[in-house]
Amino acid sequence: MGAWGTGIFEDDTALDAMEEAIDSTAVDFLQQVILTEDDEEYLEYDRAHQIIIAGVILDYLLNGTVYDHNDEAFEQWLEQQSRNDLNQFKTAVLAGLKIVLSNQSELNELWQENNVEYPNWRANVEAMIARLEE
């Protein structure tokens, strides 16, 4: 796993997903990340990160939540995104985030191997879910 910490952006694959988002609009990225039937059976590592980044985008645009990422380009991109019509994605992104934390997720399985850091990683995703459910 290319992770160096429990924060959302402390994983190489999460940074790759962030770059994918920057190459489109928030709405296009969110539409791309909507769950498929395959995801509901088992969520692969890369897809889990895409869903987490979709959660970050929604959390920022709907709630103003700022995450530590130190990427000025992503910050500028977020500021340029429309905040209209984003609520239509909340249900799907929340469902995806809950799968990320389930036994149907490769990312969750990998984090469970680290008894010390797993609770911190999980708490970060759970906090995002709680904010999006408000």
C-alpha cells in the first residue's frame, strides 16, 4: 500500500484520484464515481480512493470542510467548482463511503491489518460520512 499516514491525502492512490478530479469538473468526477453493481460486490482499492475523494469534494463544496493536502491546484480547482446540483450525489457517495468501511472493500481490509492506525483512518472516513449526513 502506498500510504504514509491515516489522513485522506496521505496515500499515493488518493493523490492520483485527486489529479483525476482536477482533470474534469466536480460534477463530471462525481458522476464517474457513482457506484456500479461490481462495486457493490467488492470495492477495489483504487475505486475506494475515488469514492473518498468524491466525499472530500462534496464535503468541501457543501459544508466548507477543508482537508490537509497542501495542493494549491486542488484548492483552486475546488474554489472554481459550481455548488449547484451537488445534493443529487450525496446518497450515492454516502453509500460508497459506507462500502469503503465495510468488509466488501479492499482498502478497509488493508487498513484492518494495522491495528494501531486503523481506528484513526476509519475515524477520518466516519467523520466525513457524519458531516455529509447532516
